[in-house]
Amino acid sequence: MNILFLIGNGFDLNLGMKTRYSDFYKHYVSIKTSSSLIQKLKNEIGGNLENWSDLELALGEYTRNLSSTEEFNEVFEDIEDSLADYLELVESNFDFKQFDGKKLYKYFVFPEYSLPPADKNRLKSFKNKWSHSRWNLNIITFNYTQSLEKLINYTGKSLQINDFTNRSNNSPVVFQKLEHVHGYINERMVMGVNDVSQVSNSDFHSNQDVIESLIKSECNQAQKHTMDNWCKDQISKANLICIFGSSIGDTDNLWWQLMGEQLKRDCYLIIFEKGEVIPPRRPQKGKIAERNKKKYFLGKTNLTEKEKEGADKKIFIGINTNMFNIS
């Protein structure tokens, strides 16, 4: 069985790291600049924080204010470098030793234990098909930080993790690889949108210099690292996909579409997220949130309505669970 996790910024937030865009903006607008172009951008952000709740989408929209490749490069590189510097500062000042990172392995291998009993039982029954075979774990993170590596002391090598998961050693569980599909703070950083429909300046739609910086898939291809191909391959092989800490935003539609296709096969999906608190007296209210989240996710895919009906039965939603509680 192949288990695949996709990790978003909610993972770092769950640890207590100040990695929200709103945290970054406070830092960014306070940095003095001699460039009128950059100052205009900072004024735009400072005066319209709601419009910049998603930096990447807002940046694609902001291209309407830029008239040349040179202006784009100045704006794009300034905010990207500033974000990287800010995250590097946050990460370097954060105390990862306060957590027991080895506990994460059990969550990765048995994510269903954080779900309600009915969902837990369905997933356990599904996974029992591979009860006597090897389980492979791979992780794709959308984050630039290396918080996860630091928590589990990841060295880049595969590791048998049965001792950390309480699964019988007769059927090995192997943590194979962790990959940053959008790069790292100081290496092959990818920041942008999903496609040209999210770039408001139509003059840039045919500008390859801009496209290879701003369109994520094009940027990955231009960098020639092939890590995006590895990520696509893992999705196509997965039997259980788990998304944690991601808003499932439009700038990553490519990945949600690939997952939608995989749900046509022998694959289940769990989406973990923070949401509205469900009243303890009326836990049935959680079904409303579940239906809404499933509809939202399926709306990001290219599935037909009939295919969505089948995929809906393979999706589980975990809202405000104890997932990754390692304090």
C-alpha cells in the first residue's frame, strides 16, 4: 500500500510558527525601500490586506499594474526574496526541540485514528487489503520551511519506521521520501499561480520570461529538477492520500485535479483542516461541514458529475482533529 501526505502551511501554524501571509505582510511593509515601484506594492498590500489574503493569487492580479518584464521582475523578486528572508528568520528562531517529532510517524501511517469511529472503521477495513504487504509512506510538502525535516531528523534516506508506529515488523512500513514541490527558502523557490487565467495582465500571457517565474508548473519545468514529475508519479500510485494544513487553493489546482483522477482508482482521500467549532451537543452539524468541504474539493477537479458521485464516497473530512498533536 502506498500512503501519500500533502502538507501545507497549516502544519507550521499547528506548531505555533508565525508563517501566515498576514504575519509576513507586517514585516514586509515595514522594510524601507528606495524604489517607487516597490513602495506602491507595499502601499497596495497595507491598504488592502483582505485582498492579499492569498499572496499568490493577489500577485497574479497585481500584474495589471505592471507594464514590462523589468517591472515584473523587480516586484516579483523583491516580495519573493523578502518572504524567504522572513520565513528563514521565523524558522531559525523556532524551538523544534519542544516537540517529540517521532510521534509524527504514527499519525502518518494511521491517520484514520484521528477520525470519528465510523470513518476510522471504514478506512481500517480498506487498509486491511494490504495487511500482509509492505506499506510505503511518501510526503509532499508545499512549504518552503524545513520544519518537518527538523522534527523527524530527516536525512534524505529511506527508513523503516515500524518501531514508531506499532505495526508488526512482519509487514514493513517504509518512509521513502519527503519532497518540497515548491522548493525551499534558499533553493528553487516556486511562488505563483496555477495558470495564465490567474494573471490579470494579458500581455504577460505570451511572455515566457514572466510565465516561467509566475506559473508554478512552468517554473518547475524551467528549473529542470524533475521533482514535480516525482510528485505526480506518487499521486498516480497512491492508495491513501492525506491533505493536512492546505486551503486547497486555486493556485495549486493542478494537484487537486490529479488527485481527482486518482480517486477513480483504488484510492481514498482524507482532508484534515481547521474549521468552525461543532457544538458538542449537536455533533451531527459536522456533516454539513463535511459535505461542503467535499463539494469544494471536487469542484477543483475535472471529474464529471457521475465521477464526482463515486469519488465523494472515497473522501473523508477531519475537522479540528487531534492530528499531529505532538506537544
